[in-house]
Amino acid sequence: MNKVFFVFILTFIVNFIFIGVSYFFQLSNAVYVISFLSFILLIWCLYKHNPNFIYVSAYALLAMVSTLFISILLENGVFLIEIGQVSYSIDLPVKATIQLSSFLLGAFLLFSFLSRSSLRVINLNESLNQIIIWSCRSLVIIIISILYLIAIKYGTPISHGLHRNDYWTFVAPSWGAALVYFLIQFNFILGLNYSKIKSKIDVFLYGTVILTIILMGERFTGILYSFFFFFIPILVNNTKINIKISAFKKTVFLICALFILGITVLKSFSAIDQNTNPVENVVMRAALQPQMWWALDEQSGAYPRDLGTIFDRYYGFFVSDRVSGTYYLMDQVTSKSLVDARYETKSKFTMSGFFNNVYFFGYFLGALINFLWGLFFGLLCYFLLLGIQCRNILFSFISFKFLYKIQAILLVGSIPDVFSIGTLAFMLICIFFLRLT
């Protein structure tokens, strides 16, 4: 534990030194790379100390690492098409490393504290667990069947040349998007069950789910979520996957799977914009990953906003979600007409999280707010760890839903969505099943 805290302290010291130097000299790409590597070293140390923390928080960490890495590109000037600006150097990677490390410190502290506690989950009767598992499998099959019927009747997002949000808004029944959303989440149940009994049924259903969501317009996010949802329980439970095929056949299968996935994604982008090279579209999308970090940092300072703005726009109390949370932040960096169009389809710009706290609270207090949200995230990570290790499928699924609901909110920076009936219900259910032993 002492080594972990030493690395945290070292990360903060190095990056604060870089901030100080930036007042006198222009930082170079080499400095940004060092800052990025300091964050990677921090994650590696956390993994060596407690692998399960890294496993259950893997998707959030991937989002942080990828956005931090791409932010280096923005220091060299990239046209950000959604906000209509060319980026310039504002030392974003260094500032982001400090904010991300603050969040990670809070999460790891509480996760480590709870790991030493005697908190346990009430197990369910095994027959009841099996009934729930088979019910989930049946729901997966039903949802897949319905989605294929929708594809036959209305076509697919690729065939219409539409983004999936536009497809579900203007072409197919809007409730179909909810079916895709639930289908992706059921991958967790499939992975959890496979990690315990190694049923081939779950592997087959998982593969079918992947093909279905790609057909229905999912690209990076949905596919990545499906991957993490299925394999996190396998990693936590240390399940060995014994497939009796040669190393050569495994390699060929992996290459073919990656090739098919890559072609599907590229054709998806190509269908959306016929006049642009699909590879360029992929690069353009990657450059947009840290755009809100850059745009919000450009408008942030050392001091917090006034209390009225924080109360209304950050927490969103008693105001419409159109004028609070992420949509309010989008209003600050791009045209109102574009935000209105996004609001109509219920889509948001990628990754406003962490720097939404900087925008509202300033650099120093924003780091403290990120630390506090990290504590909450660490609590939910521990709930999920208990859910994966216990014999209570209800708690397993609720803890999983709870973590990924809050995780999505924190990453996109939509804090008003935290304060909902759903959050309260998830917390009460988790508390109901928990006991001190």
C-alpha cells in the first residue's frame, strides 16, 4: 500500500512541476508523453496491488487512458468539427492527469478500505439463481429475435446510412434502442454464469449478441461494453477458458474475427458519410474523444462559478435537463442549434466527465470534487466485486447496473442524472442484501 501512495504522490508532484514550468516555457510533446506514462505507471501499480480493482473499473480506466492519450494530439492542432474550432496547446494532458489521478485516488482508497471489511452478500437459493439465469437467457433470445424482425421490416442503420440514434428516432420504433441497451447489459449475466459453470450456451449467446448489436448500428462503445461485461466476471473469478483447438487455429480465428469486426466498423462509417474515407472518419471520431476536455478547460479558471450556476446547471435541481448537466456544457462550446438537435435524439458529446467539475469548481476545488466522486465510484466497484463473487444473481445484476449507470454519468459529465429514483432504488436494494459478518 505504501508503494501505491508513493506513486500517487510522485504522479501529482511531477505533473504539478510541469504546470509550474508551463508558466515560463512552452511544454513539448515529450512532456505530455511523460505525463501520460506517469498515469499508466499509476494504473500498473494499482493492478499489482489489487488486480480486482482494475478488473471491475476496467472500462472507466480505458476511457480515461484513451482520452488522455488522444488529448496529446489536440496540443498540436486538430479541427474539432462538432465545436467548430481548431485546437491549440493548453497543456491539457498534464491538467487531465492531475484530475484523473485525484478521481482514481478516491476510488482506490475506499475500495481498499472496504476490501479489508467483513461486508458480505446474502446468498440466494441455488434453484432460484438457476431460474433467474434461464429467464435471462430466454430474454436474450427473445430480444435478438425481435431485433432481427425490426431489421427485416425497417432495414438497418447501415442500410439507411444513419447513426443509430437517428435510426431509432426517425426510422424504427424508438423502443428498439432500449432492447439493444438491455441486450448489451445481459452480456454480464452470460459472462458471470460462464465464469462459474463454463456453459457453452452462454458463449454461443454472447457471440450472437455481438453480431446482433453490430447489425443494429453499434460501433465502438456498444462493442467495447459487451466485451467488458462478458469478460470482467471471468477475470475476477479467475476462470480458465479451456478450448481444445490448436494455437494456429486460435490465431486464425482471432485474426478473422478482428478482420470482420474492422470491416464492419469501417463500412458503418462509410455508410454514414459517403463522401469521406471511412478511415478518416475513424480518426475524426478519435480526435473528438477529448474535445469537451479541451473546450471546457479553455473556459475554466482557478475559482468556482457562483452558487446559483452550480445549483442550477451542475446539480440540475428544479430545471430542465436541456439547460443543465452535459447539455448546458455543450451550449457553452458550440451552437445552440446543434445542441438542440442532439437533445432531440438524446445524444451527448463524448467525455465531458472530470473537466465538468473543473469548469464549475475551478482547478483546485475541481480536483477535490473529482476525488469525492472517486470515493462513490470506489464504493460501487466494491459492490460489483461482491456481486461477482457471491451466489446471489439479483445482487450481481443490480450491483452491475448500478456501477455502469453511475460510471456512464460520471464519464459524460451529466451529474443531474445521479439524483434520480433509479439511483436511490439501486442503493436501497444493495443495502438490503448486504451484511456484516
